[in-house]
Amino acid sequence: MRTALITGITGQDGSHLADLLLDKGYRVAGIVRRSSVDQSERIGHLLNRIEIHQADLLDESSLVKVIDRVRPHELYNLGAMSFVPASWEQPVLTGEFTALGVTRILDAVRIIDPNIRFYQASSSEMFGRVRQVPQTETTPFYPRSPYGVAKAYAHWITVNYRESYDMHASCGILFNHEGPRRGREFVSRKITDAVARIKLGKQQKLELGNLDARRDWGYAGDYVRAMWLMLQQDTPGDYVIASGRQHTVRELCELAFGHVGLDWQQHVVTNTNLLRPAEVDSLLGDASLARETLGWVPEVSFEQLVSMMVDADLVRVRREIAQA
């Protein structure tokens, strides 16, 4: 039985990845930070099938201990300060977790067992003010937030450890990927949650920032499959994972509200306070390398994704109303 260790297992991607690996017969262990608040909502259905270990990306000794205890064949680093707007509020802490945290975990792997296959969650936010369209593995980075800068550091430190210590370390440059397990602070889920609440009479308006921002959106369940495929290759590498299709936030609103028979323009209000200090206007990925090398293609379309998210939020909000 192969063993996988996942940082960030309580997040959207971590929970989807745990589902996938369990289905493939893995022993799955996850790292969580010690907290007095229960954060297991997304993995509640898995708690009797996975191992949970406490460690912290700010504390290398705790990472060394867990890796030594679990002895994984594969380690997926999905832990980070992942909400881009929050990185402007806590830029130093974002750097500690999202950048230096990766160095600590790579070094812990090097110390315990450099043969562990390592996956680093890189991000399309590294491209920022894009230098070419679409973006590929060779497109220069120009990050536009503390989060994007931290992810660029994490990406290059992973490449450095791979080349310096001959480690099987791969980076997935994932473009926006969503689903019903997405946090409600992210724009896609903020929209679908509001659609459900407005449809059911619990909310009247939705405030958003830049409606013209263009993103390449996919389904998180598809994207974690690409993570696993990277670590099954004989040779490590870096891969853009994207749908190759681009949509504006305005289009997402139109589709989400339209799914329940509402006109988005009657409910969406623009709030300039929600604009980022430095905007990322457009992201569009070219996943040709992943398609050719990994055999990866996304299965869920943008339209299916939005419908799935709206339907899931309708079920949840109806349940909340019934329990109130």
C-alpha cells in the first residue's frame, strides 16, 4: 500500500485529493495546524479513513517528526495562505506560510527521505500581469500580490531542490479551480452562495469588485487528478493545469443567476472597496504539456461547474433555513 501525506488536507483541494487517493487504495495522512476550532468540514466524511497529524509550516521540527512518523511515498504540499486579498492584509505571514513554509517542508523531506515524491501547489497568480497569452510553463512570472510573489518563491525553491538534491519534486501551476467545497470568501463561491440566498429570499444584493477580470476556471476534482499524475511520472517536471477557456466575473454572474431564473443585473452592485491594490486582469492557461505528457484533460465544463455550485448552495441554504 502506497502512503500519501497531504498538507492543507482540510482545504478544497486537500479534501478532493484525499478522496481520489483513497479510491486508488492509498493510505492517506494529513497535516493540520493545532486549533481550538474544528476545521474538518470538508473532510468530515473521511475522518474514519484517514490519519490526522499536527504540525505547522512555520515549524520545521514538527514537519520532520510527522514525515518520519508517516514515511510517505508521496507528499502533496497544498497548505498555504490561499486567499489572495488577505495576502495584502498579512503580507509577512503570507510569505512565512506560502514561501518559506515550502522551504521547510522540502528540507524536512531531504533530511528524512529524499526519495519521497513531492508535489508543490504553484499558482497562475505567479503570472500576474501576463507577459504572453496564453500562459505556458515557460511564460515569465510577474506576480501582482504578496500571495503571487510568495508562490513564485515557492515554485523556484522547489525547482532548486529538485535540481540540487535530485529530488522527484514537481510543480503544478494550477489556474483557478472551484467547486462546492470552495471557501465562501472566493469570488466564484461568493457568487453562487449569494445566488442561492437571493433565490430563497435570504439576501437582496451581492457586492463585487472587478466584474471585467477574466479567469480560466475549472473544477477542483479534475485538477487534483493532475497532481497525482505528476507524481506517477518517471521524471519530475512543472505543468500548467488549466481549461484553456476564459470567462469574466460578469459572465459567471450571468450564468449563476440565470441558472435559477434571475437577472444578475437586478442584484449585483459594484463596490470599488473590493478592488485589489494591484489587479490581475486576465489569466488563460495552455495545458498542452499536461495533455501530451500526463494524458490529463478536464472533464467538467465551466457551465457544468457553475450549475453544480449553485445547486449545492441551494441545498445547503434550504437546509439552513429549515434548521433555523
